Amino acid sequence: MPEIVTVKTREESAAYRVEIGRGSLSNAGEWAKTALGRAPRVCVISNKKIFGLYGDELLRTLSTAGFATNVYLIGDGERFKDLKTLSKI
């Protein structure tokens, strides 16, 4: 069972949940199917460093679960998690 952690940012309204657990990456496709149902396509948003470390396995598990994927790489840090970045995506 994954541990649930709340990531705190400067603005409380921007806090979000992160699920951490052994095997979470290899089970991401099944987790996405449960969370998203029959959505045919997902967009993976990451930064270059993290995607370089984990992207191949994530895309594999999403594909195995039946998802087509798009990947969009953003800059490092919370400052890129904003409406300007969203509008570019």
C-alpha cells in the first residue's frame, strides 16, 4: 500500500498529494486505469532529469495498460507548475 504524502508549497491552495510506495512506478498503468477509467490517452508532464530516470518504465507500464501517451517536459521547480505552462501544454 503506498504512503500518501502532502506536498506543501508556499500557497496552501497549491498543495497536492503524492503517493509513494514500493512498486508504484511499475504499477502506474494499472493505477491510471483505476483513476481514469477508459481514457484512451494520457499526457505525462515531467522535467528532463526525472523523465530521464523513470520515463521509459512509466511509458511502458502505461502502454501495457492500454494508454497512448504524449510527453511534455517542463522546467525544474514549482515555478513551472502554473497556468502559463498549462497553456503551452
